[in-house]
Amino acid sequence: MTIRAVRGATQVAADEREVVLAGARELVTEVMRRNDLTPDRFISVLFTATRDLTSVAPALAARQLGLHEVALMCAQEMYVDGSMPRVVRLMAHLETDREQLSNVYLNGTEVLRKDVPAIPGSPELR
């Protein structure tokens, strides 16, 4: 097994507890689906949220999905003038045999990583 990292982001519609948790669950679920991961492959996940998201820590969504033995941490994303609002990001460290992982950008956050080329044969995955 090799240790690798995968990233992802999603924009949520509002700073409401269930909206943020639903968005974070969708993000974690999609990272797992696209990379064929199970909870036991996760070592740690760092979540960040933009400064306009204060209703709940996004890491709770990972716990709700069964990542109970994973080291989780939340932090506030650095503020940059003109940055996209209401964004939850993650960076997960994993044990995997996969050579390449797919980063996941959902709900408008795809524009955040236009500098990253699509994986050959999978134009929707970055």
C-alpha cells in the first residue's frame, strides 16, 4: 500500500447545519465512489470551510458516513478577496494501491481547478 492524498471541494447553498452536512457528505461520498475507497483506507481528512460557514464543522459529515477511526480536523479557509463563497474543501490522506486518484470538485467548484488536467479517459474527473 502507498500513502496518497486526494482533494475535493463543494459549494453549499446556505450556512445551515443540514445544508452544510449534506454537502460535505456528498463530497466525501463522491471521493470514496470515484476512487473505490472504503472507510478503512482513510488515514486523515482535513476539512476547510470559507469564513461564511459557521453553522457546523464539516467533519461531522465524515463521522456520519462511518469514518469513525479516521483522524479528522476542521479549519477556516484562508480568505482571499473575490473568492467563491460557502465552500467546503477536503484533503484526505489514504492508503491505496491505486496509481492515480481522482480529485472531486462539485456544485460549481470545478472552476477552482481549471489548472488541473482531466485524467486521460475520464474527462469529468479531475
